[in-house]
Amino acid sequence: MGRYPIIAAEMIHPRTADAAQRASAQGDHAIARGNGRAYEDAATGFRQTIALDHLNRMRAFDSKMGRVTVKIGLLLSVL
């Protein structure tokens, strides 16, 4: 079974894109994390992990082009 590292990293949950950018710029070895379902180790920062789960909104939908614009945290299963 999976031998993955257990790391005590601070989880940061920004609610806006600006807050996510600030967390990234000010982060201490921070890494952004999506759904946490990677084939290998899920994204986990050494000291900080920026969880993007709250940035999960649809921004626009163009029905003529069949194009949707979403924020980074939206899962395809939800769309």
C-alpha cells in the first residue's frame, strides 16, 4: 500500500484569487493543491500548502462556442 510521507504543513484556504496570489508570494516553501488525487504524492508543501478548493466557481459560459470559463478550484465532476 501507499508509502507516502506524512508532513505537518500549514493548510491555507484562500477565498479569492488575490488571496491565493498573496499566499503564494508570501509563502514559506508553499505549494498549491487542487483535488489531492495525484497518481503519485498529492501536492503537499514542505511547510505550507495552499488549498484551492474554495476557488470553485464558474465565471462564464458561452453557449454558442460551448466554452466555459472557471476558477482554478472547480472540479470537472462538479461542472
